[in-house]
Amino acid sequence: MPVRTGAQYVENLQKHPREVWLRGERVDDVTTHPALRRPIEQIARLYDLQHDPELAPVLTGEGPDGAAVGRAFLPCRTQDDLAARRAAYRAWAEPTLGLLGRSPDFLNTTLMAFTESPGVFAKLGQRYADNVQRYYEYVRDNDLFLTHALITPQTDRSKTASEQQEQFLHMGVVSEGPDGLVVRGARMLATLAPMADELIIYSLPGLRPGDEKHAACFAIPIDTPGLRLISRAPFDDGTRHPFDHPLSAHFEEADCLVVFDDVLVPWDRVFLHGDVALANALYSETNLRQHTAHQTGVRGLVKLQFVTGLAMKLSQSVKIDGFLHVQQKLGECIAAVEQAHALIVASEAEYETTDAGTVRPRFNALQTLRVLLSTQYPKLVEVLQTLGAGGLLMMPSAEDFGSPIAEDIARYYRGADMPAVDRIRLYKLAWDLCGDAFGQRALQYERYYAGDPVRILAMNYLSYDKSDCFRLVDRALALAGDPDGPVS
């Protein structure tokens, strides 16, 4: 089938009821639940953009049979292909202002990366590589939406998965049978899981000898029997007025704990299991981190531009942008935006070539961008908080405009050159992003989006090609000569 419409995406959710728990109650239909309906509508709009006459050529490309498929599924063969993929990522990031951290294109590109490295999965047998290829084609050709859960529950971090108080507190393979693997335990953090079609599981590096039962990579439908999604408390319960909460009323991402209650994973959905070393190497050997970081970088750039634009408009609204120290802070925001943009372009210009003849963005540039986003986004949010100052704390509500105090609202909340309603709308937007619980979740999410930023920086050092740096140091050391040599 060709790329889906938003209506087809919603219809598929309705046809496949899943076990979702929210505030102690089971959700019967995620498409109508007040806390889930609005973000589902936003995702549906993304799918509709694939049919927009202007954006369809940006968001889609030609699949093997000539049908249109999402561009994130397609391997790149030139630098222009990488730039085209960047444009597709941006076309989906802008409508959501970079606030949907796990939009469908994120894991679409992960599956593409898996298929570019069949030899990694074939180490356990050719059938696993074949499973990956078939699954990639299934998701691509049906334009499905995946979520994932990479992290073990935060129980006892001093112990490995196999050393926890319960053997399968962390998700693991209980048994193997003719029909597949039986999986038990829990994983986190499955963002947007109630709205997804499929769940894919793999591990970040860190498994240790003895964790063989916890080393697994597979994919299953979200409505698989025994799969349970426990959502955190929502920031929007469906009653928030968009005027007061323009972001949280539209872009709530339901982060979930995923519980596997003896879930059967059919053999044709298993990509890896039982091999700790291979599970640890999967992330780097498939080079999926370059592809996901490319999507993340573009989405993060949009998010940085959004915060920067909001900080500038907020400053202009009360004319503080004429002060030097305010200009300094806004200049720092612009610098963060330009650094992110430069790293994305550099990763494409200095691309790497795979054994299959395809290309991928350069690793070091995107790894640096990962660190930049985790540190710079919180800084930009702090700038927004600083420039908004007390004004962020005293904005009236939408109901005040139609009340007996409406005249006071119009008089005392106006800006330097803008009416009160526009200034209030602007400050409400800023508060939703930098002060409200929704905005704080977005900040925390960005800070740890790619993992522990300390570990990422350490990996930068450990994996970095130091030859150019050392060559320059050696050249400088040669200038010193021998201690007993001539002065000139």
C-alpha cells in the first residue's frame, strides 16, 4: 500500500486495541481518550502531510515497486540524498516544533540502518538477517509507526539485569519453543507507545556476562497479548485550554513502562537473542546511531530555533532587546542554533560510505551534536526563563477575557507595541515551554535523549580518531630538539 493518510493511521489504532493503563484505569480506545486524542491528531496530521502536493515529494520517495514510501526508509547513495532526508525530517519536525521526540521517522531510519548491516544479524544465523529484511519491508510497505524501549527499570543500578532481586524483573527470555521466545519483565521508556503500531526492542551497550537471557532484539505489534503499557500521569487530561497551554494541549507524549507478561515473540520477529557481546555491539556495528542522530539533530535544530525565536519575540514585546546584556543572551541562543546547523551540514558533507555502497552522515559531527543538544537546550530554556522574569508568573487565563475584569486585562497586560491578548498569548506559550510541567519534561527528555551526557562525552574521547591531533603535537615536540643540542 502507498504511504498512509492520517485517517488510515487512526483507523488502524482503532482496529488494534492495546492494553494501556493511565491513572489506574484501562483505556478502551486510545483515539478517543481525552489525554491521548490530541497527540494522536497531531501524528495523524504528519501522515496527511505525505499527501500534500507540495510536501509529498519532500517526505516520500520511490520504493522498490514504484510506490511512494517514507523517505526515512530509503538508503542514501549521495550527499544530495542525505540533504533530501534532512529536508524530510524538517518537514515533520516543524509542524510539531521539534517537541515530538519520537515521531515515526526516528525508528523508520533505525530499521533502514539494520537492513544495511545484515552481516551483524547473520552472525547468529542467516534466518535472523532474513527476519530483519522482511520486517523492514513490512513496516515500510505498510507505513507503520514504531516505538521502542531500550532501558531497564531503575531498580538497583549497582547490579546487572541478571543480578536483580527477581530473575525477570528486567525483561528477559523465559523460554524458547517451536513458536518463538517467551519474554517476561519490564522495559522503559516507551515514548508515544499508546499511539504506536509496533514495538521494537534492542539494548544499549552495557549488558554483562550472565545477562544472556536479557540480550534480545525483536519486534511485536503493540496489541500482542500479554503486553501492557503503564503510562505516566499526563500533563494534559484533555481539559486544558489551548490559549493557556498551546503546547501541552497538543503535544503530550505518553511515556510508558512496558510490561511483558509471558509474551510470545514469534521466531520470524526475532532478530537476535542470547548473545551479550553481539547485543552490546548492535548499536555501533549497525551504525544506527548515525542515522538516528541525523533525525534527532534536525528535530533538535528546529526545537532550538523555536526557543530562540520565542526568546527574541518575548524580549521585543516589552522592549528589553535594546539592552546589551539581553542582546548577549539572545546572541548565545543564535550561536547554539548555528552550531547545530553547521554540525548537521558537516556530517552530510563529510559522509561515510558503507560496504554496500550507500552513504551515512559522519559519526563524529553527529556525536558532537548529541552532546550539544543535551547541554544547550537547557541553557536556552534558562535564557527564556530569565528574560520572561516575573511576567511568566502572572498571566491571566482565557476565562478572564470574558469576565468583568476584562478591561483591567486589556489595560495592564499590554506590551510596548502590542495588545494585551497578543502579549499574554506569547507569555503563555513561553511558560508552557519553560515553566510548566510539560516544558520541564521536554527539558529533561532532551537532556537524556541520547543517554547519559557524561558517558557520551567519555565515548567521544574513547572512540575519537586522535591521529591528527597527535600529529600536530608531535610536530610541535620536534621543534624542541634535544636538550643538549645547539640553540640555533
